[in-house]
Amino acid sequence: MPVVLVPGVLRAEAGGASRLEVTAAGTLGAVLTEVGERWPMLARRIRDEQGAVRRYVNVFVDGEQAGLETAVAPTSEIQVLPSVAGG
């Protein structure tokens, strides 16, 4: 099963979990759709109202920056990294 790695700043929206196992594979879009069904608060922080990845969020599949059509294998690791602003 693919695994979504959740950074500390988003863990509250994932019930405190740092790793989410998902059954969807095929594309990153399919994985994020499952995340939205199971963890809707987390999905709102990752995707906008049109379903696109928010501009301040970077998503990586197996270490490579990814888009919604990026292939996801059953053994893939998906990392979600929101941008951090500050000064």
C-alpha cells in the first residue's frame, strides 16, 4: 500500500498520524482523493476547491516532485510539504 507521510504541522488534521496507509494507487490524484474521503480536514489543507494541489504545498512521490497525474506504485511513499513562511 502507498504511504502518505504527514508533516507535524498537518498531523492534527490526520488524527495525529505521521503515516497514512492508503489503498489507492495509480496516480497521485487517486491517492489524494482517498485522503479526502478518509481525512477531509487534511485534504482541505492539501487541495483547493477545484481539486488542484494548493500553490503553497509541495508533494513528492518517492522523492520526486509530483503532480496529480504522477504514477503511484503500491510501494510508493508520498510526502506532503507545505511551505513555511516567516521572518
